[in-house]
Amino acid sequence: MPLEKVSKIWMDGELVDWDEAKVHVLTHALHYGFGVFEGIRAYETARGPAVFRLREHIERLHNSARIMMIDLTYSVDELVEAVKETVRVNEIPSCYIRPIVYTGYGEMGLNPLPCPISTTIAVWPWGTYLGDEGIKNGIRLKISSWQRHDPNAIPPAAKATGMYINSSLAKVEALKAGYDEAVLLSPQGYVSECTGENIFIVKNGRIITPPVSAGALEGITQDSVATIARDLGIEYTTGNILRSDLYTADEAFLSGTAAEVVPIRSVDDRDLGEPGPVTRRIQDTYFSVVKGEVDRYKDWNEYVNA
Ligand code: PMP
């Protein structure tokens, strides 16, 4: 589906018309995939749009930049304000938010350090990433023939643009084979994550998710799931899991800002059945929390019109 346009995109401090938000073909990052980015959502609430866990996303952007030795032009506070301003001026009740910091136009070659750094923030309306049907009844996963990269090849803690080549290869393979999403294994053979989501299994009432050392991004939705689970009295741990653990799980689900919380219906055609009770409780709570309906988590809702 083509992007649904809004009015303005924030580019290095200026609000630029959507159709004018362009870059030069010799932008360094276009050639070498050198950039860091975030994916954030703002939800419609009774008090207007609220960005979910905005500060944590911007802090992760700063950490990604640090790993990549990108000197950020803007502080966390400035970017938090810039995101809120971009949502506000576009006058949309809910949206996906994409801040990206990348090596710009002016230098070429594999040393990114002399390049100018550009920062932009775009927002657009974006429905369910893996489909309404998937959120309701679960999605079908396939273990990818592509491995998640070794942490010493590309650091998984950096949400870096170039690393998504690996995710796109896996995504296309899964879609062409008739599945909804791919699961990537680490070079050691442990389950890592999906192409843009963390993965969880439920076994004997306990939620288990792979560690960062298996190549998974430290998801902010994953952290929300952990907090919600513990508050609901559900045991939650991080640990290595094998592909066979996915086949024999009582329940499984995935999480991500774009995808939200999505039940897994099957893995490599091993049916896991209807979405289970633990998945449903986490999912229902998550959707209430993002809409600002749960007082306990109100610090996670950053109102743009406050
Ligand atoms: N893993 C990868 C590879 C991702 O791209 C994402 C999306 N940012 C996630 C996991 C989930 O992270 P979050 O919950 O912070 O969106």
C-alpha cells in the first residue's frame, strides 16, 4: 500500500512540505546504509494524540548513534519536542513516526566520519502492520534460511538502516513461500527474532523471550510486554530458545511498535491453535495502555497537546 501523505516533514529543524522532503542521489547513507532510525507510534486518546514511550525511543536512537559513532546534532530533549511538533502540525489523531539520522551529501567512501549528518522526522497514518486478521487470529511464521547476523558482524543493539537488508531478505523469502513473517536464527542456531519484531513463547504459563545475545533488538514493546506480564502476575524470563521450542509452545506471540502484539498461529506449519489466554491478556492490556486507558502506565503516554 502506498504511503498516505500528510502535510509536513521535519528536516534538520525545518518543517518542509511532504513533496519537497527530498535528498540528493549522492547522499552517503543511500550508498552504504549508514544511518540509525526509530519506529514509534502515536495513538488516539481521550486527550488527543499520545506518543507511546517517546523518550525511550529517542534514547535508543542516541544509543544506536553512539554505537555507529554518529555525532547527533540534536539532544534527546530536542528530538522529543521535534517529534511532538511534527505530530501536532500534521493534525492527525494517530500515526507511525519515523525519525532517521543518516550520513548526508558531501563526502563519499566507506569512512562515514567526515560526512554531514542529517536528521529527519516523518509521520504518516499506518494501520496494522501484519493485518487485522493477524492481530485477531494469529499469523503463520516460517524459520528463515537467512541467519540473523553475528553481533560481531553488525551490532544488534544499534537500530541501523543497513542491517535491515538481512530482515528484507528473510521477509521476502517468507512471503514468497506463502507465510506472513520470518523467524531468524542466530549463527549458533538459537531463535533470535522476526524481521522487525521480538518473539515470545508461553510454556507452562511462563513467557520466555530470546536475549540480545541471540541477536535480538532490545524492543521497547518487548519491555512493555515484560512489565505488563509481571504486573498481571505472569512469570516472564529471557532465555535461549530453539526452533523446536516454537513448535511445542503452548502459545507464541510477537511484539513491535509497528506490529504491536500479534499472536502466532503456526511455525513451519506446526499449528499452535487459537491465540491462547496469556497472549490475549497481554494483547488486550497493551491496546488499552497505548490508548492511555490504564492509569498505572500513564507515564508511557506522551501527549502532544499537553
Ligand atoms: N526487532 C527488530 C529487528 C525491529 O526492527 C524492531 C522494531 N523496532 C523490534 C525488534 C521491536 O522493537 P520495538 O518494540 O522497540 O519497536
